[in-house]
Amino acid sequence: MNTYDVAVIGSGPGGYVAAIRCAQLGMKTVIIEKYATKGGTCLNVGCIPSKALLDSSHHYEDAIKNFEEHGIDISGEVKVNLKNMMKRKSGVVDQTTKGIDFLMDKNNIESYQGVGSFKDKTHIIITDADGKETEIEAKNTIIATGSKPSSLPFIDIDKERIITSTEALSLKEIPKHLIMIGGGVIGLELGQVYRRLGAEVTVLEYMDRIIPGMDKDQSKELMKAMKKQKAKFMLSHKVKSVERNGDEITVKADDKNGKEVEFKGDYCLVSVGRRPFTDGLNAEKAGVEIKENGKVKVNEKLQTTADNIYAIGDVIEGLMLAHKAEEEGTFVAEVISGQKPHIDYNLIPNVVYTWPEVASVGKNEEQLKEDNIKYNTGKFPMRALGRSRASGDVDGFVKIFSDKETDEVLGVHMVGARVADLIAEAVTAMEFRASAEDIARMSHAHPTYAEAVKEAALAATGDRALHI
Ligand code: FAD
């Protein structure tokens, strides 16, 4: 029987990063993945394919809406070739997942394809697609089994017309009318892809705003921008039923006054969140407790109720984000090797890759109020930037909250072009516990979107923004 210092179950961003860090620290490491390709949700059916489609559809939208204004004449009709768009997306995914195989080889990490199940706390049985079983021994195990799309109890996901994000990433036609249940990040990104390609898109959201976890101003600004793009939003709508009749989907919901309303479309994307995935793991055989909400129970060292078994990523509490899983992967590898690492969960940025993009780090206004923290606010609109006018991307803002007493930056919230990249400046500043004054005094290249960060910091420190 093969014996390892560490076995990692699951090869998503949590698992493969944990495996690399374990190997870097000199531990004999094995990674177990049930699918043929590594990379988990993120690389196969999440972050990477969704961004590939967002980019392709953005090019198309630019061509049909903005090229003329930029003085670019395209003779003839500009058409979508969905098959080629999907082919490119698959190519990007292939290249990225193959990269993980390369990284495993480079770091001398052994791999098994199959479902990993605990026999006890130091033995794992791996069952491959043909039912063949292999047993290995591991001193330590890292559970990184991720998550799957969740649904509502009365919805029958048929994967053809009533679909999750996984199917939405590989549709063979552009929906005529895509009804989306849920106005969270995953739904909005995919909804925007198909809206750009010509589908009518209606978002039904239970809460009174979209992207509910983020700052209220961001929800409003994104909805305003997406309404300009002709997406429809039905807020405070409680979906009651989803039925398919041939190619027609009927969704019934109660509106905010309790009145039943009906929507008809040809596809329904159910994007109501994701659930932690531990099926087939036999966690109880290893003494690993799963909480009532399905998440693996861990302590502050991300150690489960079995002392040699750790869990990371979507399968434990916290934001379901690839970079959160990665941080935890590194953290656990270092804990196992005897180091004392640290993760500041307050500084994990949250990003929506719609256009305009939305990005946040630290506390939002509601949280500051809840925590009774006195704060200053500085806000600067993207439309006042020369860079935004040059590109035509004028929607959005940067908003900075700083402590009223100490001026320490407590939260930064952005909507606009390229803010997914811009948020890194805010994370860096907050990691070094910068004050708004520190940011206000830094030179920012002109013309850039980043100037909005400086201007918001100037606004937060005595209302000194220069360009508004
Ligand atoms: P996963 O990536 O879910 O990986 C778990 C792996 O474990 C899977 O490969 C699974 O097959 C394997 N596995 C499970 N059980 C077993 C078993 N018993 N034996 C062997 N293998 C097993 N996050 C971002 O940060 N940015 C984004 O832009 C972003 N976009 C997204 C877009 C979409 C459409 C979706 C669905 C998600 C997106 N996410 C994004 C979320 C991100 O994909 C997840 O947070 C991330 O993948 C979680 O990583 P993980 O390692 O915890 O688990």
C-alpha cells in the first residue's frame, strides 16, 4: 500500500494549491480527483469558462454597440457564432486544466483519478470509474471537495431547459427568453453573457436587491447599468413553481404584495447558490463531523473533528470563492508542516465580473453601522475620470470608508471598468493598515481608472476630491 504524508481529496483551487504547498514544504503528497480533468469547479465549470464567455460576449457587444462611435465601420452584419464561442471557451478550459497536470508533475505530486472515501482516519479508498478500488495510507488528509449548484425543493433541474450554471456554460443556442432565478454573482454574470448575445433576460430575486452580500450602493449601480443593457429585474419575488411544457418554461412567483405573477421563457437558469459537497466521502468513518448545513466542521486551524484531517474551500464556512480556497490551501499546508500562518478573512476581496465590474474588500456600510463604528465616507464617480471618458466606460464609482478617529481604511467598494483588478490596491493598502490620507498622498498614473481610488481617498479626508 502506498503511504503519504498528505492526501488531498479534490483538485479545485483549494486542493491543488494545498498539494503544491505541501510538496514545496517537503511532504510526500498525493491528490485524488474523481473527474478526468483537474481544477475543480473553478477551472472546469466556474471562474474560467464564465470569464471566457464574458470576454467573448463583451467583444460582440462592443462591436455592435460601440464600434461606430469609436469610428470603426464594420461592413456587413456582425453575427454571433455560438459554436465557435463555446469552442474557444473549451480551449481556454483545456489549456488551464492541463496546466494543473503540469504543476502536479513539476512538484512530484502523485495523482489518482477516482472517488476518495475514508476507510478510517488514516486510510482512503479510491474507486475509479470502472469500480476498481485502490487503498492508500495518509498521515494527514485535506478535504477539498468543494460545492455543487443548489436548487429549490420544488424545482426539477432537467439540465436541458431548466438549468444550473454548469449547463448555462455550454448551451447550444442562444435563449430567446432566459428567466433567471436568483440575482447573485453567478447568475448575473451568465445572464449578462446571454443578454449581450441577444436573449431577453428576466431576473427574479427574492431579496429587495441584487448581489445582496455587497454594499447597497453597488447593488443599485449594477442594476442601473444592467437595466441600461435591457435586462429586467423583478425584486422581492418569491418563486413558487417552475414548469416545463415542451420548449416552454413557466415560472410562477409571488410579487412583493403577495400577488401571483407568471413569466414565460424558453430557458430557466436556477442560480440560488451552491451547497457544500461531501457525497461519497464517508466522513463519519474518519470521525469528521459534518454540520447541519452540510459544511465540514473545522476549528481556527481548519482542522476537522479528526485531528489529522483538515478541510478548506467551498466545503467549509465562508465565502465560496476560488482565492479564499487557495489561501486556505496554503494555510493548511503550512499548519501541517508546523508553521503558524494567518488568514485575514476581512481582506478577501469579493468580485463580480459583469460589466461594469463590481469589487469590494473590508466592511460595507451596513456592517459598519451594525458594528457601531464611526466612519468617514469618500466617493468618486468614474464618469469624472479622463480615462473613463476616453474608453466610454463611465458607469460606477469608488467608495472608501475610513475610521473617523484614526483614518484607517475600513472598506473599499467599487463599480466600474477593470475594478476586479483595481481592488488589489485597496487590499494592499488595508493589509498594511493604510489610512485614507496615505492613499490620498500616493501618486496614481494619469489617465487611469485607479485615479478614482485616490480621488475617493481625498474625498474621505476633508472633502478634497480634485476633479468633481
Ligand atoms: P471545487 O473547485 O468545487 O473543487 C472540488 C473538487 O473536488 C472537484 O473537482 C470535485 O470533483 C472533487 N471531489 C469532490 N468529492 C470528491 C471525492 N470524494 N473524491 C475525489 N474528488 C472529489 N470564484 C471566484 O473566486 N471567482 C470567480 O470568478 C468565480 N466564478 C464562478 C463562476 C461559476 C459559474 C461558478 C459555479 C463558481 C464560480 N466561482 C468563482 C466559485 C469557485 O469556482 C469556487 O469557490 C471554487 O472552485 C472552490 O474551490 P474548492 O477547491 O473548494 O472546490
